[in-house]
Amino acid sequence: MISSLRIISDALPAFVFRKDISTHTQGILNPRTMANLDSQGRGISGAIVIGKRVAYPRESVIAFLAQQVRPRKNRGPSPSQK
């Protein structure tokens, strides 16, 4: 996943507008989810407002994504593999 973050990071502009975040993160983050997290104080840090649009610094987007990474739980073989 870390190499995926590097690929995303290389493609991000200096600031990512909330409405475009899904496109820039290959669908990992949703603008509505980010708006909800921002309203709860749990969103991406360093957000700025330009007119009526919210933008996030590239480094803050990458740091937020890195915090979301967790190992997948191994549930064992599926019933068809037993």
C-alpha cells in the first residue's frame, strides 16, 4: 500500500479540492465523507477555504491516507477451499 501512496502522491497537485479528491485518490476518498469528517473535526488537517471551496494540502492528504492504512484481517480459507 505504501507504493500506492507514493503513486498517488506523485500525481497530486499542491492543493486538492474536496470536490476532486475522489478523482485524485483513485476513489479511495469521497468528497461527502470528507465533508462529514471535517464537520466532526476528524478530517484532513490543514484544510483551507478558497471562495466557497475547501482544499487540502498534498502532504496532509498523504498523511491522512497513511493513517487509514491497516492490514487486512485474514479470515482463513473460504468454505469452498476446505
